[in-house]
Amino acid sequence: VWTLGGRTLPTALVGPGRYRGEGAELWVLWVDDGFRTAVVGTPDGAFGWIMDRPGAAAPDRLTAAREMLDFNGYALAR
């Protein structure tokens, strides 16, 4: 189950780090060792984002997360 914008979306695990729900698929691209920062995106590269707990990523984790998006072909300028 994903929660997005206050909505709970039912999802199904379709592979390691791969989730499908409501016609969309989300991939977990990277998570730091402490599970504080994660990079999630759509398989086609159209949409990706960085999630962090408790809300502000440390500079080193933010750099690593951005590098993972870039490495996987996501347009950082968008």
C-alpha cells in the first residue's frame, strides 16, 4: 500500500522493489543503508522522486539520490 497526497493506493509487489497499482508501476531504485532516503520512479523514466525521513535529506544522501536518478536516465533538470 502506498500513501500519496493523503490517498491510500492499493499496490501489488510484482518483483524486487517493483510495485503496481492503479495502472501505474513504481520502482524503488535506491535506499540508503539506514532506510532514511529512497529514490522511487516509474520504469519509463517519466517521473522520479526522492523521499526522505524525517523530511530533509542530509547533503551526502541527497547527492547519492540525485546520482541514482541520473544514472537511471531520469532528467534532473525537470
